[in-house]
Amino acid sequence: MVSPRWGVALVLLVVAPRLAAAADLPAPSSPAPAAPDWIITVGVESRILPQWPGSSDSRLGFTALPLFSVRKEGTPPAFFGPRDSFGFPILDLGGFKLGPALRFIGDRQAQNYKELYGLGSVGYAAQAGGFAEYWPVSWVRLRGEVRQGFGGETGVTGDAFLDAVVPFGQWTLSGGPRMTLQSAAAVAPYFSITAAQAAGTAQLATLTGQPALAAYNASGGLYSYGGGTQALYRFSPQWEAHAFIEYERLTGSVADSPLVTQRGSPNQFTYGLGASYAFTMRPWW
């Protein structure tokens, strides 16, 4: 018979190696937290805007723009103003954001309007650059953009927007002042008039009933100042609609162009109406 003392020793000899081996095993890992779902927002926005820069109130055009954004579930929708370029933050510190900015500019077809007879057409343009956005308090946003033009115009454009953003139940009301600066290369295709073009407008004056235009060189500087307001209504977490009006007052060299003073207007209005739908999508990783 084995004594109790030796029995304990035998148990320890058998169990101890197993305990040691168990101690060497990695601790069971807890399951990784599931990635938050995405909220995808898609929609469309229609705009009534000046047919070309500096056109009169009687020459309005129509365009439609797609709306698209992505955010993580649980985060509030980002504020988007009517004058904001398309972009997304690559640096997001909460109250401060940085990211790319992209905008497309429509063409100007001189043969389609008597006010432009004798002047040159201007092709489509794209402006690419970046934005910075700062929220000093939860209901005030300051945004600046700088963009380089390609195509119809090849200058530099800078925008500054200040918006008060006030939620009110299912409504979000916003608005504030705006200012735009442009270089000479950005404004010249639309507001400068060459000697040949001036002669062309003189030859066509009788036919068009429009006054002849003198040669003119537009320079860069303060392009416009103005303001805008927007009202957004959320019918549900999925559906929302918005409407806005924006006003620009052309100033400086562009406002003094004969195309504006004799055939157009320094007052530029844009009206918009849009709707969007949001849905949830699981990440594929």
C-alpha cells in the first residue's frame, strides 16, 4: 500500500507537467469587435443658375447633380453647403477637417445666345484642390477652398464660406456670407474681350440688337461677395429634402467688363432643390 505522503507526491508528478503545459498555452482570444456598418446616402439635386458667368436674370440654365456620401453608423450626417465642392476629409479632428475638393464648370457656347455673338466659346473646366473646415462652436462652420482650374479656364480660385447651422426639430436651417477670389487666368476666358471679338460684336450689333463691346482685359482679384441660405427637412432617418438660394454680387474687374455692364448683370442667383435616401451596408471585410 502506498502511504498518503507518497500518494500526494505521485499525484503532483502526474498533474504538475500538465499544469505547466496548460500555463504555456496562449490565453483564448476574445472575438474582435464587429466593424460598424456604413450608412450610404444617395440622391439628386437640381439647380437653376446663370447660363454663363455674368449673364442677366433672363438667361438661366438648368443642371442636375448627383449626391453621394458615406459615414459610419452612429455618426451624424455631415453638413454640406450649396457652394461646397465635392470632397471628403482625409484628416478629421472633429472640429477641424482637411481634404480634397473638386468642382466642374459648365461650358459657354457663344453661338447659342445673341448676347454672346461675336465672342468666343469657352469649354468645360474642372477645378481641383483642397478644403479646410473649422467649427469653432457646434453651430458655426468656417470653410475655405483653393482650386486650380483645368480646361476652359486655367486659373486659381479661392472661396471662403461662413455658415450658421441650426437644427430645429426635423429641420436644419443654415446660411451666411460668402466670398470668392480668382486669378486673371480664371476670369479672362469669360470676361475679357479681344480686339477681334470687339470688332465682331460691332459687325453683328444691328443683327442682334445688342450694343457693340469694346476690347477689355479682365484682371484677377476679388471676384464676388454675397450670401446664401438653405433649409433641410428630414422626413425619416432615411429620407430628407432640401432647398436653397445663393446670391453672388460680381465686383472689381469682372463687374466692369462690358459683357456685364452692357449685356449682363453683376447680380447672380442660384436656386436649388434636392432629395436623398440613406441606407445601411455591412463592410465586406
